[in-house]
Amino acid sequence: MIEHRPIVTFVSHLVLIFGVAIIAFPIWITFVASTHEAARMVQIPLPLLPGDQFFNNLELTLFKGLEGAGAPPVGFMMVNSLIMAMMIAVGKIAISLISAFAIVYFKFPFRMGFFWMIFITLMLPVEVRILPTFEVVANLGMLNTYWGLSVPLIASATATFMFRQVFLTIPDELLEAARIDGAGPMRFFVDILVPLSRTNIAALFVILFIYGWNQYLWPLLVTTDQSMYTVVMGIKQMLEAAEQSPDWHQIMMTSLLAMFPPVFVVIFMQRLFVRGLTETEK
Amino acid sequence: MLKRVHFEPSFLPFLLVAPQIIITVVFFIWPASQALYQSLLVEDAFGLSSEFVWFDNFIELFGDEHYLGAFQRTIFFSFSVAFLSMAFALTLAAMADRVIKGATTYRTFLIWPYAVAPVVSGALWVFMFDPTLGIFTYTLGVLGYEWNHKLNGGEAMFLVIIASAWKQVAYNFLFFLAAMQSIPKSLIEAAAIDGAGPTRRFFSIIFPLISPTTFFLMVINVVFAFFETFGIVHAVTQGGPAKATEILVYKVFNDGFIGLDLGGSAAQSVILMLIVISLTVIQFRYVEKKVDY
């Protein structure tokens, strides 16, 4: 700190605590709602302090789901979400790693053409091309499959750019040394490049896992079969059912469960998360 | 761009870029060109035949008051979200930059909404503002204000803005704080020696120095509000009441999947693509220019 001004410091803390309170308030309310029984959640005013039904609600939501909402148990949907998120994160990293490797370490015809083709994907978020992409996926017979959920979201310019950047900082001497020792391209890639970019891969994984888990519009379009629903979509189904019978204790429990894995990742892998976020955006 | 040393030319690099290129062509370039092509067609009511009409769909769109209305709403919505979440995040970041004790703890508590899916954020806010049960509705009722975003368009807009801005504060906070912490301490100390107080230092030194970050975040927030808030609108208002919260991305979905107007929806997609492309170009131009301390 520059100078000693206890009052200013005190005010700073006060503002920060106030800010944290505003940001955390919705989650507190969600948590409180998930700890009460159905009967308490229709009495006005709603409670501000937690009740004792948390584990009952947790069990009910995870294994039975919201009856009448036309959605499978939440535990089941979370497994779908997990599979989709992992496929997207791992798939993106894998194809970006190898294409960045090719673009940086080889000289081949159309290299720049390929590079620009990948760059274009940056400009076409799924939201702006939903209808034709949906048609492609439908024609390929990929509706209601894990492939249909994940593959169209896998191409990624940002990840390719990031790995390209990382590879460019790796000294050329390493490649020369590897070649003198008789290592072929794949050997060099597996034994030198991948281990050297380990931290970047981990940081990117954190970001992409959150991205994959939170997908909404795309799963909404390509899944009509209940057995393929993801938890983030399931919430919408429940909100619709809530128009008739507001089972807020279960809906809020589902919200809590839906945000738990990505929030957990952010808080406990904070350094990787911050690193991933700043690297992919540059 | 390229290493001085390469591997021998071979077939291998083609195999390595193949997966990425195949996915890009099949799921990005092909659908995008389909959208371009369809935007120039008009289908009859049964989808049996279509006619090539050049730019009629676009002309029709820009003569359609619903579309122009959605455009205006989207702009208002995006800038409100950007302004609200950035102002809030900037204040908090300025405070967190000052305090030494607990800065990391505050950061932990402020960044996690980033991980909350837009639709979940929508669910939380719609619960708190539920017209019959919501906790804020109740509080407002006690204060003498009757809240019902299902009937009042302005209130519905307010709700989607809040739900979007809340989620985005985390991201903005992180970047503002990082930008402030990268300002050399000597600059701040020099200003302090010259007698500038904390407020003066913020407005005369810190704020101008972080202006590239501010600009960058402005673009990112507008992109977020344009394209990633579909889940929030879908969960909170479904574009209603009476289209009061129908933003462009929602309208593409609605016209294409519910209204089955392929040509119109494709033309809207093309316009959205142009918007993303220009925003991306702006963002990249910014990256070229860095301020020198």
C-alpha cells in the first residue's frame, strides 16, 4: 500500500464485502430453498434461513427427479452432462494440439489456407448457424447421441491459437537435438511437446470443461430423447413445469447440482482457471 | 509464424490437421454457406419448392418492425449488461487492488459465478422475482410496488439484464484486477508523493492505463450479451411478454424452429454472422495496440 489511511482501507473492505454479498445472495437463496420441504416453499414470505431437509431433497432430486416435469432423475442427467463436457474438452484439446503441431512444425502446401479455415470457426458461434448445423447433424443421424452433442462444438480456433503460441516459444534447439537423436515427428510430439505444454493443457481443460458443461442451446436442439438430457437443459423443463406446480425446493436443488461441478473446478483449480481464461482470450 | 527448423515434408501434417479441418468444414463452413444460400431463397408454405429471390429476405427483414424492434432491444440489452457488470466489477477491482489482506479471498468469492450456466443464472433470478412467491417480489410488495415481469415488459427486460450482468461480473472483475495489478507500483508511488489521493490516482492514472482492458471487456461483454444469453432469455421470459425481451439470437431460434420460416431465419443468421465478424475484427485490432507504461 502506498500510504496509511485506515479509513479508506476500511471503506474498501466494506465495499468488497458488500459486493461479495450481492454476488452471493442468489446462491444463498438457492441453497436455502433446497433445504426446505415442499409445503414450506409455497408460504409467503419464503424462508431466508436454511431448513433441515437438505439430504432428503438431495436424495429425491438425484435419484427420482421431478415427477411430472418429464425429465429423468437429476443424477442421470448429470452423468450425461459429464460425458458431454469431457468429450468436448478432451476432443477440443486433442484436435487442436495436433493441428497446431502440424501448422508450426511442418511446411506443407495450403498450410496458411488451413490456418485461415480454422480461424473462421472463431467467427461462427453455434447460435448464429443453428438451423443449418442442426440439419447437418440430423442428416448424419447424430441426433440423440453423445457424438451429436459434442462433435459439432469441438472445432476450436482459440485452442489451436493457444497451442500455436505455446509451440512457438519452445526453442528450436530442442527440435534439432531430438532430430540428431533420431526422433521422428510423432516421437518428438509425444515425448517433448506434450509434456512441455502440460500446464497449458490443464488450464485449457478447466475452461473447456466449464464451457462444455454449460452448453444449453445445442443440447436443447439435438436431444429429444429423455435419456440424453443434460442437467442444464433439465432445469428449463422443470421451470416450465413450475408454472403449474412450483416445486421450488427441487428446482433449486437441481440448480445447485447443475452449478456444482463447474464452480468446484473454478474454486479449487483457481490458478489454472485464471491462467486458462487469460491465455485463451489473448 | 513458423519455426526455422522443420520436419521433412511428408504426408503426416495433412493427417494431423485432417480432424480439425473435417469438423470445421462439416459443422462450420458447410452450415454457414447453407445459411448464406437459404437466406436468398423463399420457400412456399409447405416447404415443397423454393424460389431464388436475391436479397428480398433481407429487404423484408429491414422493413419488418418486429425485426428492427428486436435489433434495438438487443443493442439496449447488450450495452446495459456491459455497462452494469463492468461498472460493478471495476468498483470492486479498484477496492481489491487497494487492500493487501484478503485480496485473494475476495477474488475467490467473486469469480465463481463465471462457472454458472446462463440458464441456471436465469433460474435463480426468476425464482427470486417469481410474481407470487419470489423473495424480492415480496419485499417490493411490502414497499408498495407490485412486481410482475410476466405482464410488464420493462420489468422483464430488467430481470434478464440483471441475470446476465450478475453472471458477467466475475469475468470483468478478474480482468480489471489483473490489469490494475500489472501497473508498475512506481507510477502510483510517484503520484502519491506528488500529493494525489486515492481517488485522484484512480481517475488520473489507473483508469487511463487500464483503458485497453476496458475496451477489450466492452467487446467481450457485448458479444456475450448478443450471443450467449439465449439460455437466460429462454429460462426467464421466453422472449415475452409481448416480445419485450425478444433479442436477436432468440428470434433466430424462434423464427427458425418454432415459426419454420427458413429463409427469414437464415437471413437473420447471416446478419448475426456479420456482427460477430465485425466484433471479432475490432477485438483483434485492439490486441495489436498495447499501451506503453
